[in-house]
Amino acid sequence: MSDLSLCIGLCIYNSEHGLPYVLSNLGKLRSSGIFERMRFIMVYEDNDSTMSAVYQLLTSFSNLIYPCVVECIKNRFDRSLVRQRHIGNARNTVLERLRELRSSGTEFSHFAFMDTNNYACIGDMNTEVLREAMDRSDEWDSISFLREAGYYDMWALSYDPFIHSFFHFRDYWNNTLNKVRAHFDPTIESAVQNGETLFPVFSAYNGFAIYKCSVYLSDALPTLRYSDEIKREYYPKGMIERQEAILKCNADDRVDDDCEHRYFHLASLQPPHNARIFIYLKSLFKKMSELERPTRFCPRYLV
């Protein structure tokens, strides 16, 4: 695990409630010594009224995250009324900046995205879990994690045979979600009880994920970017039919309005990228009590 370096992208729009906890975790990550060099790229919006609070927080936490470089850059894409499309463009801004840095000679072994909302990454980070995952980095190209507070990001999740978004079936979305959850939760519990630590998926995020730059910043086609597009040609043959049979419901005909992570991950599975994507079956973030947790709790699949 030598010569590891990490650049973390953070989309900080309306993040004044969650950002203090996230910055504290970034300080823990810096002091862990897992990465020899770190950089943080924070993407903001023109209309974000919380930016003054964000700059105050960065000043307050400067000693904790020093000597990491912190960049605050504006989202380079036009605002979209489709929420996940707009968030995807903020993430694409980070990818563009990473490619610029690489072109100028500043390279990293890995990059990550970390959510700054008021629920995903606010519990104390267990850096030893991250260290374990990095010790096994030769086995994966993208890795995400469990959380003690529960696995919330079902929208970004695709695994065999649940490849398609639960929002995109001809049944009420919550019925579909409950069927997926009824399969996923015991599957993960069984894997953990059997001592497994790497669970293969087609897509997963859950608020924090790490990527190998050599794979995910590749110039090879298809270009890896975030999008709400649905590309069924990226699905394994026959898998959506298997999912429809299990759910007893057909997928609808929409070709977009999907989670931005699914396109990014499924594109990375295509040749020549051939990414290996896993969930590391340990919790990276501890659970906070109700009294500790910030206000305005709103899981991403409900917005």
C-alpha cells in the first residue's frame, strides 16, 4: 500500500449542516497516514446562499486538514432542473478538474466522491476499515462501504439480478424498492456472517466511494462521466428480464431520469475499462444518535 494518493470530490451545495462532520472526517483521514498526499475539490453553485458559512467552516477546520490542498470551484455546467442530472454535472466538474491536473503533472493513484449532506458521511469515519480496503486495492477498481446507520443508497445500487432502477418500473416505486430491499438486506447479512468482505456489484455508492484513476480517468471510450441516461445495452444479457420476473412487473420505457451513479459505473464495466466494482462489507461510518445527528434528515431516494 505504498505511494497512495487521493483526491476527494465534494459537491457542497446547501451543505452547511453536514459539512462540519464531513470536514472532521477528512481531518481523521488525513491524520491516518493511509495516503501520502491528499487534495479536496469542492464544487459550489452560483446561487448557494450557504457559501459564506462554508468558507467560515473551511477556515475553522484549516489546521485539521492541513497540508491538504483545498480547491473551491464553480460547477462548470448549466443548471438542470433534474436533480440527479445537476449533481452529475457537479461530479463531472470534478472529473474535468482531475484530468486537467493530470495533464499538468499532478496525478493521484485514486479519487473519491464523498457526500456532504446531513446523513451519509456524518458519523465518525473508521479509518482502519478504509485501510483494510486499500490494502486490498489490487482486487478492485471501485470500492464503496456499508454504514452502521444502514444502507440507504438503494437508487445507486445495481447487483445481480437487480440491474434496473426501482423508480423505473410500472408499479409504485416504493413497492419495487421494498422487493429489492427484501432481497438485498438478507443477502448482505448472509455474506457478512460467512466472513465475506467483498460483494460484487454493477453499481454502488452509499455516500462514499473510491476509484482508481488509471481506470476511471482513462481516455478510452466509452468516456466515463456521470449522467442520468439509461443505457440498456450496458446491462448483462437477459438480466433485466430476470429482474422483471422476480418483481412480477415490467420496466417502463424511460431512457433517462436515472441515478447519475448507475451510468458512471455501468459504463466503466464496458471494454476496455472492465472495472471491478465491489462493496466492502464493513461499515466505514459509525451511527450517530438522534441527539447528535443534524436536522433536516432526508434520504436521497426520497427527494
